[in-house]
Amino acid sequence: MPSLISNLNSYAFGEFCLDAKNRVLRLGEKPIALTPKAFEVLLLLIQQSGQVVSKDELMRTIWPDSFVEESNLTQTVFMLRRALGETAVQRYILTVQGRGYRFAAEVKEVSGSAGPAPGTSTPSLLTEVSQPKPTRYHWSKKVWLVTGAVLLVLAAAMTAFLRWSNSRIQAQKAGVRVMLAVLPFENLTGDPTQEYFSDGLTEEMISHLGVLDPKGLGVIARTSVMHYKNNQPQLDQIGRELGVQYVLEGSVRRDAGKVRVSAQLIQMSDQTQLWARQYDRELSSLLGLQGEIAQEIGDEIQLTLGKDKTTLATSRPQTPKSYEAYDLYLKGRYFWNKRTREGFEEAIKYFEEAIAKDPDYARAYAGLADCYALLPGYTMTMPQTELLPKARAAALKALQLDEGLAEAHTSLALITENYDWDWQTAEKEYRRAIDLNPNYATAHHWYAEYLTWVGRFDEALRESERARQLDPLSLIIASDNAVIFYYSRQYDRAETGFNAVLEMEPTFPRAHMVRSVYVETGQFAKALADIDKYTPSNTPWERAYVLGRWGHTAEAQQAMQGLRQLDRRYPVDPAAFAWAYMGMGKKDETLAWLDKAYARHSNIMDTLKVDPAWDPLRSDPRFQTLVRRVGLAQ
């Protein structure tokens, strides 16, 4: 290793001195304990101070005769940073993303040994041992020069710190939160069937970090980060798209009852690696490990921000009694996130198996509640009267086991809103969920929807923007943001919002509600063309509605025939008939079918107060009675 032994001088930087000959690092006169490899890494970085030292060079030089993984180097650098006491104000070792490391502090080379062997006296770090001892007069002059320089440096540093501190305080007063994204953990097992495990670990880290410091730290939701699972662009692009200051990257490998988790925290402003660790544990220890990783990441971010250390909030995700129950829960969430009928049915199976393994596992019950609550919206044949009572029972059981579970409060709010039309209780549950976990994007999203149904559009838009900040790439949140503009009669903004989603995903169903905007603005041909292109045979009620509003009565009647044929094959939600007859201007038939939709607790009842489609009915006493029955009257 010639680069390490060719120069046995000492090196002074900051308040430290590295003595190459005696292989010791000192802070002042206090020796700092380093492993041999950590010392060699530091010496090599210092000898090439200001230059990028590649990871390959470090690996070849420090471990020349061994095969080691890159994580060994990462861990060694992490230990060095801790030993040097790095802070946000003082960084010594910078990570150059994708290349290596650079020693950033100013280094002064001192000839010979700046520190004595044990048992000898210690010369000043500012003198060279080969020079004769200076006279008292020259020594004093040098002290004054050095003291003046130090005072100037300290003054400049204090000014910079005060400016930085003031800007941070102003940001906190303005309510600005630091934003972090947990990128999808890489599955290193080589087994595609283990994707649920790496995805689940990603989601769990989001959950743990989300309750760490909700007022100061925002964590991007799963939906947005999963966009980068199979196609990850440059980090600066991710930072811009998600609006984050920090990114957590990681990988996971498990086999034979063991798990290895590697993670690194990167600051986006300069792509500096702030923290990195590798953990090798038994699978049974994984549950506690997630909290440990979250706490260490939180400590590093708080250090960077100059905050005092805090501990995880008391509402941290509940731990199951067994790893088997947790593994089944991860599988359930994996399929729940597919947002398909088949996915929900598969998720229900896994959540029920998790509950069988651990009857006290609150989060498994919350997952079950989420499935039953959303499933009616993804099928034409399963009424809410069948599924919502099951959803309520699961949500209440989850809260009985863990009252601090934000997901369960959110599910209960949705159930209370859609099935009971108990708007006051629903709002209380949404607010409770947000209080417990302000970083839970779904709670903000569904609460914004609630505020829309009751006609509080300004509040709905503010809540929707909070959801979008936490989940900026979510298509459903972006679509429902446009829905708010539609219901508040801001048709231009609604059309723009829907089309922005359709540009990203032309087949996304919720964004095709742009058809309602086209109808209200007289663009009937565009609405019909959209139906014919994307849902030509599955939604005859939409064709009947659009053709009826357009005045094409005969064609609308033909579409109604298709709806009746569909209903004979399997029961169609009464809301579909109400919608079709409304388009054709048949008020009596519309109101009759709305009564049936009310008996079935159809989701269409939530829209009665705000949807422009119902405007022709608003003066009808029968419609007014229906609005009162669902609790939406003024």
C-alpha cells in the first residue's frame, strides 16, 4: 500500500491531528479510537484531500487481499464520521454520489510526527518538529497572528451559523417541513416472489418515519415512491419530482431465517451521504429493527437541522406477536395496493391468515377493513350493505386493540361517511387520524373528499394539496383534486387536472370523469368519444346519460336497453339507472332509482349536494327529502 506509507508526516485539520507514524488520531491532545481499517481510510482520504477517491480505489487499497462487499467501506466511513463528530456546520468526508468520497476540510501537512510516541512530550500542532525552538518574542508574535486568524474564522463561522439558524427558524415559523422519500428497497434475493417483502419493508419504513416528527418531517407516501421501483432516474430528478430534501435508499436480502438490511440516507442538495448502515439479524428481530433504523435516520436528520434529539412518537406502528403474522400482513398489503377486485380478494385472505396467527394484531384488522371498505367501488356485483358491515367490524376491532392506529380511524371515517352518512362522526375520525399521523396521505385524501361532499370546497382543496405534497405522483389523489374543481363548478381547472392525469396514464378510470366536465360545458362529442375509446361496452349508463343530455333520445334509449340486458346478467347498482335516466331528463324515474340507491347505501348518495348533474332536481321536494335523509341538507 504505497499510498499509505510513502509519507509518514502528520496532518492537521480543524481541531484534529492525524499522526501517520504512530497511527493515531487526536482531538487536541486526546486520542480518538479508530479501527485499523478506519485509520487507513481516513489517511488515504486526507492524503488526497480535495480530490474524489473512488470506492474501487479505496477497496483495492484498504482490503488488497480480501474480497469484501461495498457495505464494509460504507460502514467504515460511517464510523469515521461519528468519530470526527460531523455536524451540519462541519463536514469532513463528503459522498460524491455514484463515484466515491472526498475529504473536504482544509489540511495542513506537518513534517515528521505531530504527536509523540507514548510517554514522550507533545509538540504544538502548529510547529514543525525539525525546526529549532522559537524565541519567546517570535513565539508570541506567531500566537497573535494565529489568534487573529482564528478569531476571523470564528467570526465568519458564527455569522454563517446565525444566518443558517435564522433561516431555519423562519422556515419553521412559516410551517415549512423537511421532506423525505423512502425509495423502494431493492430485493437482492433474486426471487421475484419475494417482491412483497422488499415492498413491505419500504412501506413499513414509511410508516415508522411518518410518526417520527410529524410537524418537522414529512414522508412521501408509498404510491409515489413505487413509481421508481423498476426505473430509477437520477437522484436530482427524484428530488425535483417529489419535492424532497432527503432520500433513503436500501436493499434487503433474506434466507434461512436471516435478513440483511442495508440503508443509506442522502442529502439531495449536494447528494452527500449522511448516514449508512448494514444490519444482519434474525428474521424474528426484523420488527424491532425497522424502528431502530427509523430512529437513527431521524437522529441524523435532526443533527443536520441542528435540532435536539427526539424519540419516536408513541403512535409508532404496532408490532405483532409473531414474525409469521407480520409476513402475512405484508403479503396482504402487497395485494391491497394493486387496487383490483382480485387484489382485494387475495389481500383479504392474507389478512385473515395474519389474524389467525395473531388475533391481537390491530394492523391486520385495519387492512381487512380497508379491503371491505373499498371493494364495492371496484365491483358492480357486491353491494355496500354486504361489505361495509364487515369493514366496520374489522375497523372497530383494530381500534379496540390499538386506539392510536391512524389507518383504522381513517377506515372507520370512510365507513361512517359512506354507509351511515354520519358526517359529524366521520369528520371526527378523519381529524383523529391526521392528529395521530399527519404524514398519512390517505387520511388527508379521504378527508378532502369528505369536505367536498359537504360543500366545503376551499377546505377540501387545502386538504387535497396536503395529500398531494405527501404523495405527489399518486394518480388517484391528483384525479380527486380535479374532482373538487368539477363539483365546485370550476370546469376549466377540472379539465386541466383530469387531462394532466390522463397524459400520465390514459386508462386511469377516475380521470375519465373528465366526461362529466365535457357534458357540463357542452362538449358532448368529446365525452362520447372518450367513452367509445376507453369503455365502449362496460358502461351503457354513461352512454345513455351523455346521449340524453346531448338530445339524442333514440340512441339514449338504445343504450338503456343495453343497461337492462346487463342488469339481467347480474344486478347493477341502482345508481347506474338513476344516472342514465337523469341524462334523459326523466325526473320521476331518476328519483325512483335514487330511492333504491339509498336503500342499497350506494356511493352516489354522497354526491347529491354538490354534483351539477342533479341541479334540475334541486327544487323537487322529493329530492330535498332525499338530501335530508343522507344528512346533507343545509
